[in-house]
Amino acid sequence: VNQWTMQLAAEHPQLRVNSCSPGYILTDLTAGMGATKRPEESNCHVAPLYLLFGDVPHPETNKGRYYGSDAVRSPIDVYRGPGDPPYEGD
């Protein structure tokens, strides 16, 4: 998904294309693996709403990026937990 996001952003520079995580929520897929919050109890709506309607810094260059469940830019290759500082790399 992250690679596809970067490709779409590069192919369509007139659009703002980013991806985000809904967070680790309890679903059929995560049952028994430590997730405790059901979707209606989580903040899984924060990142998508931020990307759709929020004031993403530098929208002209912040395309093809990944945002964590707390709507903070995150690296695609290592974990950045909610509340950790934002990723500042390219």
C-alpha cells in the first residue's frame, strides 16, 4: 500500500495522495493478538479525517506520505507509536 501511495502521488502531482493507519483495532483479523479496542472505541477516524480535511503542512510537497493513527507523519519502514515525535525524513 505504501509503495502504491508513492506511485500514485508521483503519477498524479495535481492530487494530494497519502496513506494512513487506522491503528491496531480489534477485528476478526486481530482477534487474539492483543488488540483491545473495537473500531467504535478507537481513534481510527483521526488520520483519515486529518488527511481529507486537515491542514497538512506543505501540501505541495507532502504527497505520497504515510501517517500513523494519530495523524502524525510516520516512516514506512519502522514503527512510530502514537505520541512519538513525527518522522522528519524524506
